[in-house]
Amino acid sequence: MLVPAVMVPSYVVASYVVASPVAGEGGAHAPVAAAPLLFAVFLVSAAAEEAGWTAYATDPLRRRLGALGAAVVLGAVWGVWHLVPLAQAGRSPAWTFLGTVAARVIMVWVYRGSGGNVPSAAVVFHAMLNVVPSLLPGYSADATVVACAALFTTLVAVPLGVRLLREPPCHGSGRARPAPICGSWRGRR
């Protein structure tokens, strides 16, 4: 649980620090004192989303497409799922989509690294994706910051995606084989 709780603030804040000198003035943000309440609210909403994205969809897609294929497909669907609300909020859809796909690659890696724990590590990671930007002034108001965050997320996701390539899909008789034959994630890093 510590990895997602530390990973997201690290690269989100790093992208914010890099981009903020060229971005516009700050904007709305939540006070730091609101972080525990934000985390609680976002944890509940992340748990609801991850019940579908991670607990329901990741393993069947992983068996068919491999870990990286599952991550990219789920990331693309997750990105499309969020395009309209993000566009309505004035965020750059292209950069946000890239960041969303990259974030899903990281989340599948985190989920895999947790031994397929359903899906607590992914829930914490998802909640942190929402909490940290909420605390940074103007984080989502400026396209430069959003673009930089998407690029930082992608820089984190690429080496993890390469690691996910080690797990090929499980092809066979047309139906998914049990995890021990198909390559259980337990104990694999």
C-alpha cells in the first residue's frame, strides 16, 4: 500500500514543479487540511470504479491479452470514459487521455505487484490520483501542467509496461485456464 501512496504524490508534484513556472497563475485548490476528507471521499469513489476496472476486468483481459495488453485496453476505455467530463471541466482531452492510459499501466503493475489483491492497491493509487491534484493550485486549470503530468506519468509507465510484457497472454482452448497454469501473479515481480 505504501508504493501507490508515495508514488502518485512524487510524480504529480514533480510534474507540477517543472510545469508551474511556465504555466499561468494558480487557481482553485483545496486547503491541505482538507486532505484527509478528500482522501476518504476519493477512496470511496475509487473503490467503486476499481470494482469494475481492476477486480472485474483486469484478470480476464490479462489472460487474453497479457498484462500490458490488459493495461492498455483498460486505460483506453477508462480514458474514453472520462473524456466528456474532463472536456466539460476545461481539461485537455488528448493529454488527459495519454495520462489516463499511462496511469492504468502503472495501476496494473501495482495490482500485479500486490499479488492480485482485489484491488486495494489500485484503489489507493486511484484515490491518490484525485487527491494530490486537488491540493495543487491551478493544477488542472493550465494545459501545460496537465501535459507535463501526462508526460511524467508516461515516463513512469513505460519501464513498468516493459516489465508487464514479461507476462504473455494465456492462449489455449478458447477459454481461460486456471491461474496456476496460466501464470499466477502470486510471487512474481
